[in-house]
Amino acid sequence: MKKKTLYDAIIVGTGPGGATVARELARQNRNVLILEWGNRTPINGTMQQALQNTGIPFKNVLFTYNMLSMVRSTTTGGSSVYYYATAFDPPLDMLQSYGIDISQETEEARQELPIAPLRDDLIGPMAKRIMNSAQDLGLGWKKLNKFVYQERCRANCDLCNLGCPHDAKWTARNFIDDAEKHTASVITNARVKKVLFDGRTAIGVEYTKNMMPSKAYAKKIIIAAGGIGTPVILANSGFQTVGKEFFFDPLIVALGEVNDISGGREFPMATGFHFENDGYMMTDMTVPLPIYLGFAAEVFRWDRLTAHPRTLTIMIKEKDHLGGRLTSRGGVRKKLDPIDKKSLLHGYERAKIILKNAGARHIFKSWYTAAHPGGTAKINDVVDTDLKTEYDGLYVCDCSVIPESFGLPPTLTLIGLGKRLSKHLTSKI
Ligand SMILES: Cc1cc2nc3c(=O)[nH]c(=O)nc-3n(C[C@H](O)[C@H](O)[C@H](O)COP(=O)(O)OP(=O)(O)OC[C@H]3O[C@@H](n4cnc5c(N)ncnc54)[C@H](O)[C@@H]3O)c2cc1C
């Protein structure tokens, strides 16, 4: 009979949370197994591949009863493969109020990763026009930090929306590649179903690959399947309080046509401003034609379908209230709170002023969407300050542990949490 391998750690999921833990442990020579539901096909920057990894209804695009759509990617690197690579500072004070300090780990990440605002020549004319208009109105709109290797980034290119085939955008795949160069093994197309226990200790996971059930065993199990994937695995493993009272950072975009720019291919979210007191942030967000067509079609603006090359787009993303629940299969049941809706519409009125000042006409807004599900297995509820669950050897490290909504893109925060957890784990294995 084949002898079963006992790994030091199994990491489930390869988004920024899981990939960071995997990479740090592998660099410390720990024997790591990474299990990822998605594929690892090289990113080719095509819409067809992006749709396979991030566009499948009810797997990647989840809908609430009010038809708010929420997007997540299932591929190696998780949603970071298709993210806009904007590096917002972690909510250090909020985490500190829970007894978690990731300031040192965030600093380490800043030293290792290419975090900086884009060079002027990489910022598109639409983002510049929006920033100039906002600044002209006295707003503190500025260039935002990005996770980008700028020497490989190209002007007039929007392939970062489709994963970036030029390897200019840092994604969590980079950490998985690094982990594999050290001691990690990666199994893709492996969907983890549940955690295996011996009494009060986690000892392994059960997963399916090519329809075949399989098991893997380790001293430590780290679930990092994202804000939706993690609570599904934990619920299957007997956890009762997961997947409730979560945030998902709802957003709308405001769009308006100018007559002196013809473009539409830019790095989105290059510039912006956090209106902290109003509970939302705004950025430029020029998107590729098919996504633009989706924004116009979902609100029946057929008259706008041909205006993509001339349309300035501003995203308004909200810090929403905790609420809702996930179904056992990860269905999203959350209504947009009336206060949250009011706040988004307040942002829209402000975006209209910026667009008008930039010379835009025919201004309209999209329907609601969301992109950062989290708080589904919170610190102080499902995990403790070491990100450990009530079971020995079982940890969680992804957006699901964030205890409060903070309304900003969370990747740098997750890298900080992943580094902190890996330090804790290396002292134990
Ligand atoms: C369009 C878009 C733009 C964004 N832009 C930004 C940005 O500019 N800046 C920023 O900071 N953030 C951005 N984000 C958000 C950011 O990408 C996510 O918050 C981040 O990737 C979450 O990381 P995570 O580790 O929690 O999990 P995820 O990235 O969700 O990764 C989870 C992984 O687990 C895998 N998985 C799920 N279930 C299972 C299972 N049962 N078994 C095995 N594997 C499983 C998934 O396939 C996935 O690979 C954006 C998101 C989107 C969708």
C-alpha cells in the first residue's frame, strides 16, 4: 500500500492570503502542499480565458436577489489575477484594536513588491482628465500605488484587465511560482470539500480532482479559499457560525462621454481619492469594450453602446454595513442596506460633477456590483488573533477573517496577514 505523505502544511487556495503563507513557509524549507480549485494555464490576455476563469455564472459571478453581481476568480492566483493591482494601505488601527499588528509585515511587503504610483506615461488620458478635473474642483485626488513592474508595463494597453500577459502586474501567482521553486508542491483543479479531524485536531483535507475523491494530510491546515470559498469548506467541516454578517464592498460606475479623447485602453484605478468621511472611495476605471458594453446594457442604455472610446468612467466603491448570509454552496444572500445605497448615490452625484467639469455629457450610472467579499470567518469569532480556529492545527488566512468592513481593496492587508501567520507557523512546524 502507498505510504501517505505527511506535509508540514496544506494550503487551500492561492489568492494573496494563501499564496503568501505558502511562499513564506516554502522559503523556510517547510514541506508544503498547495491545493487550488482552478487551473494554472499561462495567462494569455484573451477575453476567452478571462471568461473561463472569472466569468462563469454561479461559480465566478454570483448574484443576490436584487441582481447585484459579485465577481471572484477561480484560477491559480485567485482574484488577484484579474484585479486592478491598486495597493491600499491596510487598516492597521482597526486590526490593532483586535490585537493584530501587521505593520512590520506590511513594511516587508513594501520592500519586496513593486509598489508605487504608475509613471506618467503609463497613466491613460482618461484617468488624467478625471484627475485634473477633480483637482480643479479642489479634491485631493491623486495617483494611487500599484503592484506593477513598470519596466514591463505598456502605455495604451488594457490587458491588465485580462490578467496581463506581459507579467507587468504582480499577482499572487508570482508567490506560488516562488513557493514551488523552493519546497512547495502544487495540485491544481483540486477542489477541497472539507477538513478531516482526529478529535479536536485537524489532520488533513478531502478534495476532488478530475471527479476522483482524494485525501491529503499535514501537521497544519490553512484554509485560504477566499471570502466565499473558505466559509463553504468550513461549513462542510461542521462550523456553524461562518458565512454570516459579511461585507462585499458594493460599487457602481459613473460614465460620461467627451468629444476630444478617442481611447479606451488604459490601466484602470491609476488615480483616485478616498472620501473617508462619506464612506466611499472613487477612482478612474476605464475598462475594455466588453465590460463597458455590460455596464451600458445592464441599465438599458443602448444609445451609449458605441461611445466606449470616448467615455470617461469613475468607480464609486462603498464601505458597506455587515449583513446577509451565504448559502451552503456559497450563494450570496445580502440586500444592499438603504444607507449604503444612499452613500453610493451621494458618490454618484459627486462623480457627475467631476465628469461634467471634465467636459463629459450623457452621464449615466451602472447597476450595482461587488468585488471584495470578506468577513465570513471573522477574527474574534471563527478564528483567534493567530488566525487559528477552535481546532488545533486549523487556520484561516484570506479576506474572510477581516473582522470589519473597511471599504478599500484588501490585497496588501492579506499579504501582511499571510506573512504574520507564516511567522507564527514556522515557530510550530
Ligand atoms: C475585478 C477586480 C478588481 C480588483 N482590484 C483590486 C485592486 O486593485 N486592489 C486590491 O487590493 N484588490 C483588488 N481586488 C480584490 C482582490 O483581488 C481580492 O480581495 C483578493 O484576491 C482576495 O484574496 P483572497 O486570498 O481572500 O482570496 P481569492 O483571491 O478569492 O483566492 C481564493 C482562491 O481559492 C480557490 N478556492 C476557492 N474554493 C476552493 C476550494 N474549495 N478548494 C480549493 N481552492 C479553492 C479559488 O479558486 C481562488 O484561487 C479586485 C477584485 C476584482 C474581482
